[in-house]
Amino acid sequence: MDNFIESMQERVLPDCFELKRMPFYFENLNEFLTVVDDTQRFLSYVQGTTGFPCENCYSDVFYSGFLGSYALALWFMEFDHDNWFSFNDVLTETKKYLNSYSSVSNRRELRLIKGSFPPMNLDLPVVVDYENHSVTVWTGKLTD
């Protein structure tokens, strides 16, 4: 996870782009699966831990890291459609991040919560990491 931020900051994002992550780790597999295996419970969990209003939202789930990497790269492009970085540069990094697992049971899947979330009024990307039993909420903004 930290490697993704470092790679994005060093290779892709301009200094005026602020990328933040909010990771949440679960004590055990059962607790993790209880939250991530039920859509409404998952949305309630994200709302309860982050304060982002998710009650009237739905999420697109990308079980495949390959497909999720394209969706996450597209999310980055929505910031300025973009003259700061290229889609292919972002895609290179998102592929590394979402496809770096050893087996399907240890996958990372992207869930894009559909809505208009601060700070840029875009969808909210959340990565569910089955290997580390974690949920990571991502936000970004341009400060130019």
C-alpha cells in the first residue's frame, strides 16, 4: 500500500496532487468477511469509519485486479481530465497495486462507491485486501 503511494508520487503525480489513504484493519478473518461480504453492511461500515455519507449509494465491485486497475486509473483521470499525468502512467501503477497478490484468496478488489464525495465530488474508491484483512479508503485532490 505504501509502495503504491510512493510510486504514484515519484513517477506520476505532480506536487499539487494530494493522495491520501485511510486503512482499516480487522482483528480476524470472520470479522472482515462479515463486513465485506454484505453490500449494505460494507457501505455502513465505510460510512461509520470515515463519516462519508454512503446510505443512498451503491458500489461497483471489481473482483479482478486487472479490471479494477483500469477503473482506479480512470478515477484518477477524472480530477482534471487530465493534463497533469497520462492514463498509461497511472494504469502502470494501479496494475502493480491491484495485481500484486499470490492467489485469488489473497486478492485486492476495488469497490467504487458511487456518489459525490469530498474533497473533489467524485466516487469513493475503496480497496478490499483479502490477504491483510483490511479495507482502505482513498481520496485525492488537486491543490493548484
